[in-house]
Amino acid sequence: MTPTALRRAAIIETLSLVVLLLNLVTVHWPVVSALIGPVHGCAYIAVILLALRLTETRRGIKALALLPAVGGLLVLRGLAGLARRAGYERRCLPD
């Protein structure tokens, strides 16, 4: 599996949380919460499932996906660290 789907889900999860928090501290429009909340939840679940499907990855990196908001980004960072230790350059990683 390439980390492209995981990368996209992690970015969507983080950006949707930012939108929800900005909405909460500013205008608090219920429509925004009703539309973006499920997107955030689905992205969070997708990050967890995609991280669990990773092969040849330590359990600790997979467990990071359970952290709300930044879990997916931490998994991606952990994968990049594993690739560096294995001698791969960033441009050699599949998208």
C-alpha cells in the first residue's frame, strides 16, 4: 500500500478539525458543524484503518493513528523516519 491515501486522509482530518475549531471560536454556525463534523469523523476512521493496513511497520507507529487530530500526521512522520533509517531518500518513497 502506498501512503497516498493515508496522507490525504490525515490532511483532511487535520484541516476539518481546524475548520470546526475556527467555527466554534468565531461564528459557530450549526450548518458548518453539521457538514464538516461527519467529514472529520470519517477521515479520522480512515486514518486508523489505513494505518492498521500498513505492512512492515512497527505497532507503535500504527498506534499513533489513534490520536485525534494529529495521529495521521504522526504516522506519516514515523513512516518517513523508518524510510530514512532504511536508507531510502524521500523522493524514492511512493506517493
